[in-house]
Amino acid sequence: MKLTLDVSESGLLLNGTAITLPCDISEISAVLGEPEKTSFGKVKREMFYEDIDEQALAELNAQTAQRACYTWNALGMHCHTDDGVTVNTLSLRMNDSTLMKHPDYYANTM
């Protein structure tokens, strides 16, 4: 699948379909297909909180349990939800090694 992204004053178009954030994950999936990976937010102590006690860790996990990241790696897209359903962040990743080696590329093509 090829991704066409158009961002303008009129809004956001993904492959010709208007998307308004926040939106339901089903709207993004209808355009991009099912995500390749879904990860839900469970905090690991070693990630950020070395000194956190068990009760505080359990409370933190309860607060973040519904958070999710949906990923379409082949398209370089991912989105985040706080409740597992409502997309509030949509991100595009450009990971071309040529671009990374030549940062002036952006200045010459914009």
C-alpha cells in the first residue's frame, strides 16, 4: 500500500480520505488497513521509576492501562490513544538513510 498524506488549511487527507482528530481508530484503520502492531500501556518499573513502590506502580498502571499505540510500520505511520479507541496523535516517520545522512536535503527541497 502506498501512503498519500495531504495536510493543508482544509484539513488532513489520508489516501484521499478526510480525517479529523480526535477520531476513532476504526476511521484510521479503514484507510490504512489493520495496524501491524498494537501495544497497550503497561509501565515497567525499570523504564522510569526505579524507586516506585508496588502500590504506586499499580495505580500508575491502572491510569495508563487503556493507552495504546497502533503501528503501520510499512507506511511509517503510528498513532496514540489514551483510551484504546480515540486517536489523539497521528505521526509519520521518515526513515530514509539518505535523508538522515544529508540533513541539508530538507532545505533544498522545501
